[in-house]
Amino acid sequence: MQNHKEAVRKFYDAIWNNDEKSIIPELLSEDFSFRGSLGPKHRGHKGFIQYMDFIRSALGNYRCEIIDMVAEDNKLYARMLYSGVHKGELFGYAPTHGKIKWDGVAVFTFDQGKIAELWVLGDVHDVILQLTRYMG
């Protein structure tokens, strides 16, 4: 389970926070299934990269911070804090250039040492409230 925690730390630090897409095959299974809070469900490395690109186009300086992690069997649960600067369209809102942050929970499923599935639930309501405030 310690390896699961290390893999999740690397997933967020390298892939999300430092845009190191080259390590995706090392951490994610080929048939990786991903459901993020800010977009539709994706499958495979290519689908995941499309989601990453969407997020990065909407949010500059995007960061994922792990608050807590609990691992059990082939599952890992993480309480997260997400943040960024609204620089592209998001939920129909034109760029406000405001800083936003929101809480979320990520549920990872591992298979044969790699992340096979990730389901994320974020406080989208809070994101929309922040964007609305910036709009005036």
C-alpha cells in the first residue's frame, strides 16, 4: 500500500503539477478510466491527456495538493485541494483571471501495480460561486 501512496504522490506532483506527461505510461494502465469533476469521463492515456489539456487551458498555475490519503487493498482515497487561475472558458464563464480553489476527493483503483481507474468528485458548486463573484 505504500507503493500506492508513492504512485499517487507521483501522479499529482509529476503529471499534474509539473505537466510531465511522459511518465503517464509508467503510472497508468493502458485502459485507464478517468472521471474528473470538471469534465466528462475519459478512457486511455490519450483521453486523459485531452482532459489535462482542457484543464490547463482553463486554469493557469493549476495545482493539486494532497491533504490526506488512506489506502486499503487495491484502493486509495485522497482528500484534495485543487487551485488555479481562471484563464480560459470554464462552465460557460469567460476568463476572469481570478484565483480559484476547491476541495475534492479522489478514489484510485490499482491493478497490477498501475492506476487503472480514477474517480474524482470536486466541489463544483464552489468553483461556480467563485467564478460568479469574479464576474461582479
